[in-house]
Amino acid sequence: MVLGVSMLPLVTIFNQEGQAPWHLWVPALAQTTLMGRVLRGEALPWADVALAAGVCALLAAAAIVFVARTLRTAALK
């Protein structure tokens, strides 16, 4: 799992078509995409930043709910 997340930024290197809109929906890839824009001196649209942050917040909330349910069922056994 960690290896897959670590290799996601390579998608931008090997992709000959440039940045795609779906890159902002994958957290590690969105970070690389947005940071690349910053380093090139381009303006960051707030919609892109909000989308990347929203996806991260949604995944974090889902992980917290999953862990809470798992611990709750383990405590009841």
C-alpha cells in the first residue's frame, strides 16, 4: 500500500499528455500536481485546492469511522 502511494507521483512523469483533471482526485498525486504548479509560478485556482483538500478530508473521515467501528466491535466481544 505504501509503495503504491509512493509511486503515484511517477504518473505525472510518465504521462505524455500532461496533467489530467483526475489527478486532483488522488491525494498524493494532487499534492504533486499542485506543488508542480507552484514551482512553475502558476496561479492556483481555489477550486483545485478545495477539491484536493476535500478528498483528503473525506478519506480521513472514512478512516476514522472505520477504526471507530472496528474498536467498538472489538470492545464488545
